[in-house]
Amino acid sequence: MIKALIIDDEESAANVVRILVQQYIPAITELHLSIGAADGLHAIKTIKPDLVFLDIEMPLMSGFDVLEKFPSHPFEVIFITAYDHYAIKAIRYSALDYLLKPVDVSELQSAVERFTEKRRSAEDNKARYENLLQNLKKEENDYKLAVATTDGTYFYPTNEIIRCEATGNYTKIFLQGKKTVITSRTLKEYDELLAEQGFHRIHRAHLVNKKYISSITNDHNLQLTDGSEVEVSRRKWDEIKKMLLQ
């Protein structure tokens, strides 16, 4: 049983989400609607929802401003936005969910399924949302990346990540100081997130931070500053050599 709240300043947009939830998300057994941020703030306090579908772009008070009013973060959020803008990267870096308008049914179902499968502790939620709000105040290359593990969620500056390695549907992240963590996010997701931060997909199983490459060998390997050596796929070989010579 999930108690949910939709907050959007456009009534028509809010009703679209309401109809989709009612038709396709049976796990949500109690659903409320608020038009505008002020009404949404009041509803959160009185209804105490488990999950909030929160529009980002609202006049006077954005969805992020609403979130800041609840520092203990007693609920989880699926952000909704009409724009694929800078905030999306900050949301993804914090391992949070979002939906683009017009809302796609399958994406809505997937987001709610992730919520139900991984309902997190209040402490974990608080850390993720605090990381998001901090990232929004920074330049992208200063974002901290949320890495969810079986022991909890940790936050790392991307310049501390040496490389990422696929292990099935999991990813092993190698950090400065010989530290490693394993997370359930795929290497493909990290490739999409980190490509603009100097990370290169050199092999189907390897994503490497360029700043930690020390040399390239004749047998299609890269040597890294932590002493490790990783294989470059033959398909990527010429591209990687050219990149390193630039």
C-alpha cells in the first residue's frame, strides 16, 4: 500500500499523471492532487505521503524549493519535468528518479517499481536529497556521485573515481586509495553520466577516467596510476590512442 501525492502548478498536467497512476499503478492505493507549490506544502504536512510526484518548474517556488522545506525528507520523490535540462544530471548523480513530460506509462511503472523494490531508510533518503540540493549549487564537474551499495549509499567526487568495471548487471568502482565499491547500477548508466567528466568506455566491461591513465601498451592495454592494467577493445583501440595523443 502506497500513499502518493501529485504536485504540479498545471491542473491539466497533474490530472494526466493522476489518470495514468489510477489506471496503471495498482500499488498506489491512496492518491492525492495538489495544484501549485503552496497547496503541495500543506498537503505534504497533512497527508504525510510515502511518495511525491513533484513538478520541478513551478512559479514562485520550484520543486527543489519545496523539497528544501522538509530537511528530514520523510517521503520519496519522483521528479517530473517538461525540460531535459541541467537539473536532470544532478538528479541522476544523486541516484534519484525523474519523468519527462509527456509522461510515458512504461517509464512511470518502472520508476514506481524501483521505489517499491528499494524503499530506503529515512537516513538514506535524507543523504540523497541533500546531495541533490548541494549538486544543484555547483558546476557539473564538482558534483558528487551517489553510489548505492548493500551497506548504504556513499557519495564520491568524480575525480576520485579511477575506473568502473562491469560485473554482470553490477558495477565495481575503483577509487583512490585502493578502495572499491560494488553497486547495482549498470556500466552503461555510468558511461552516460560520466562521459562529459573525462571518462572513456574503452571496452564493454571497462570505463576509465582519463586523468588516471599513465601509459598505453602495444598489446591493447592501458596502464593506470594505481598499478592496474585494463584491456582496450580492438574496436576502440584507434579511438583511444588518438584521444591520448591529443
